[in-house]
Amino acid sequence: MNKNVIVYEVAEKTGMSKKDTAKVIDAFIDSITAALKAGDKVQLVGFGCFEVRERAAREGRNPQKPDEKIAIPATKVPVFKAGKVLREEIK
């Protein structure tokens, strides 16, 4: 499923136009992105939780030259943890 399919399905269920639905979905994504950039946790009760976690620096190997070691820097990564209601629905 991609964004266009989500826009179509939400527009069908709400009776909104696809254009307005796309604006709402874009605003929703922008709001979550801004919150994560600010270091906040986004929790949608029953659906799940978005947060940012630190991934520590580590040493890796170059796949083209297995003997060569490369330094992989520390980074921040977005993480989604499904809520209990979502996990129960999927079973």
C-alpha cells in the first residue's frame, strides 16, 4: 500500500475529496516528522508509538572488500512500536 492508495481509501470512507484528503495526510505526516525532529514521542493510543532512538557508532565491513573495516557513525533513527490494539487486530 502506498500514499496514493491511502488517500483514495480515506477519501472513500470520509466522503472528502482526494485533494483535501491528501492535504490532511500530508499535514499529519509533517506533524509527526516535526515532533520527532524536536525529540518528542508521538503516541496514537491503540495504534502505536513513534519515537527517535540513538544508534551507537560501530565498526562494519565493506561488502566489496570483506577484509576492510569501516567506521559507521552514530545516528538517530525513527522507530515505530505497534500498540496493543493494532497487534491484536493483526493476529
